[in-house]
Amino acid sequence: MDGSGEHSLQEAGSQGSAAGDDIEIVVNVGGVRQVLYGDLLSQYPETRLAELINCLAGGYDTIFSLCDDYDPGKREFYFDRDPDAFKCVIEVYYFGEVHMKKGICPICFKNEMDFWKVDLKFLDDCCKSHLSEKREELEEIARRVQLILDDLGVDAAEGRWRRCQKCVWKFLEKPESSCPARVVAVLSFLLILVSSVVMCMGTIPELQVLDAEGNRVEHPTLENVETACIGWFTLEYLLRLFSSPNKLHFALSFMNIVDVLAILPFYVSLTLTHLGARMMELTNVQQAVQALRIMRIARIFKLARHSSGLQTLTYALKRSFKELGLLLMYLAVGIFVFSALGYTMEQSHPETLFKSIPQSFWWAIITMTTVGYGDIYPKTTLGKLNAAISFLCGVIAIALPIHPIINNFVRYYNKQRVLETAAKHELELMELNSTSAGEGKPGGSRSDLDTLPPEPAGKEGPSWGSRLKLSHSDTFIPLLTEEKHHRTRLQSCK
């Protein structure tokens, strides 16, 4: 830097210090030039733009610590940042709040606010919700990627039992991991269907046989088939329980509780049949066994563990509790009102079927839900008019919350597909960059590879590079490592 440049810089710094808030700051963000005034920027002195007011007096070291480049002739500061995000961030100086423009990634926008040193408290509440949603998506992607990395990695320090436990868990819980695992998953799915069909066929009188007391019981062949299915379900559940990394979480999981409810009645009824007769009357034992056999219908819910569509439906219904609550509230109010009106209007008829308001609830339920069995119906003109209004209101009450529930299902289903695709994309980029780093290409960093532990001598299996322990992609997920990575405005967030 020549002497004239240093002199002009010092002169500009002294003028800026003397002028105070009257100084003009010219910034060029991504090719967009804008003139800002000191009195405007000084409202938030801790921001980066406010620090530019007095940075000229500190020399070039201070200037380049705040911006990417500086032109002393034009007194213009250059920033290689996103100009669209800058237009939103600068609103804090004019309006005291920041609104995120539609189409900007919330995570990228947060990084831009951090760069310009604008606190997130100035971000509007509606924009904060988008940021929170995006954070949850990235955390979900990170969780999925981490699960895949855990499956790929094999820790040499682990014992043989621990490695065997991981293999069994992967074999039973991840059908996509291998062809035998997929075969076992299909076999389990078919056995659930067979068990459900056998349960239904066992109630057909033509297929039942008479026992020693003359009572009809299931055919022995059907009982043998059911016993074989229960044996498979029991073995599968025990193997999954013993191989699970977190047994408490496994036992309390909803789908695993369904598995227990599908298996337990068989053993309880078997115990009551052989041992219960000694402690209670035979009639009571048979009633208890019959009640437990009804619980076998729970095994049909085991299909949800093998069907992503049923799981998506379950999660969508969980997220639609508010809409379902509104639906039940509408129906409850309508049932109470129209049943009371129907009872009152039908009292003038000598052959009325409306004996009381609680008994009229059944008529109101089947009328508002448009079922209409016809076992209870109005006979007076006013009663028929009340019935017509009730089923019209029932159609409206049911139709109103249906659309939000369907939207929740479609949104959640599409979100799961996007997250799955993003996790696969992240793994591909991690593998590509790890391979590039191993070959010394510009796509990776050798210094990052040096942080990996050395390969065990004589160890067979995947190398450190193929185990995908590094990530330098533009969709980098900070939850997978503690290292800090920086992004430019030209990089996008998928």
C-alpha cells in the first residue's frame, strides 16, 4: 500500500470520526450497491454495518476484518454475501424488525443474520416458525444419516457379542440392508396375514369340531397353524428385544406394545386352560379364554410395522388431533341438540319411538353420520323436518375438518419422502468428498483426514473413507461433527 493510500485512509477516518452520525457508508453486497447513513446505522451499534462507521480509523486490518474488500477511491465496502437476504436484514434499521423473503432458505437466512450481527430477536414470529421447522428437518436428516453411518461403521474395540447384537438388530429392523433381511420381513408380513385369516376361519361353524363336552371349538389344524405363527412372532420379538440398543425405549414403543398384545393372549389362554381349571370353575375359565381370544385382533396392527403407509397415516392423525377434536365437538353439539328436539317433537305421536333423550342419542348419531339404520325414525312432520336438518348439518360438520386432515397426511407423507431423499443425497456427497479427500483432490481436505484414527493392522472390511465419517457438502449438517464449516452465498441449502 503506497503512502497516498494510507494518507487518504487516515483522512477519511478522521473525517468519519469528526462527522459522527453524518457519515455516509457505501456498501456493495453481491453486486448491489447501496448508500447508508451513520445516524441510521448507529441505532444498533453492535451490528457489522454500524462498525463500519469508525473502522477507517483503525487501518486496513480493521477494515478487512469486517468486509471482503475495500476501494479507498470510491470509499466502498464490498461483501460477497447474498444481496436478497441483505435487503431483508437491512429492514431492521428502518422498521425495527426483519421479515424473511419467500423462497429464501431459513437456515441460510439465519447465517446471513449472524454475519451481519443482527440478533434473531428482531426476526418476526412468523419467520421464526419457518426457521424452527427447517431446524427440525435438518435434525431429522442428521438422525437418519447418523443411523446409516452407525450401520456402516464397525468398531474394532467392541466385543464379539456386541457385533453379533448389531447384526441381528440390523437383520430384523432394516429389511433394505440385505436380501435375507428382506425375505424375513416378507415372511413376517405373510405370517401376520395368515394368522389373521386363520382367526377369522376359526369362527366358521362348518370348520369347527366338537370337544368332549359337546362344545364347538376351532379345528386342530387351524390351531396348529396359529401356534406356529405365534411361535414365530414370539421368536422375532425376543430377538429384537435382546438385540435392541435401548431396551427400555424398545419396550415402551407403541408398535412393540402392539406386538406384546398380539402374543400375550395366546400364552395366557394356554395357561388358563391347563392350570386355571384347578383354581376356578370350568365355565369361568372358558369365558376368560374366550375374552382373551378376542384380543387376537391386535395382531392386525402388526402390519403397521411393515407398512410405511400405515405409519404415515398414524403420524398424520397424531398431527390432526385439533381437527379431529373439532369434528367430535361439532358432532357432539349436534347430537345433543337434535336428539332433544326430536324427543320433544315426537311426544305428540301415540306410537313414538323416542322414549327418552338418551335413547334419542342413537338416532341422532346414525342420522348425522348419514348411516340411517331405520330402527328409530320420526313420524311427525316437525320430527321429519328436524331429521332433514340434522343430517344436512351432519354432512357439513363432517366435511369441514376433512380437508385439513387430508392436507396434514399429504404434507407429512411428502415431507418423509423429501427427508429420505435428502439423507441419501447427503450420504452420496459425503462419500464423494471423502473419496476426493483420500485421493488428495481439491474436493476434500487432507487435514480433515489426518484427524481420523489409523486403520487397524490387518483389519478387513470397509476403509475409513468408505465409512463416510466426513462431510464437506453444501448441505452440511452440523449435528454430525463438532468442526465449524463456513459457507458462501453461492452455496445452496437443499
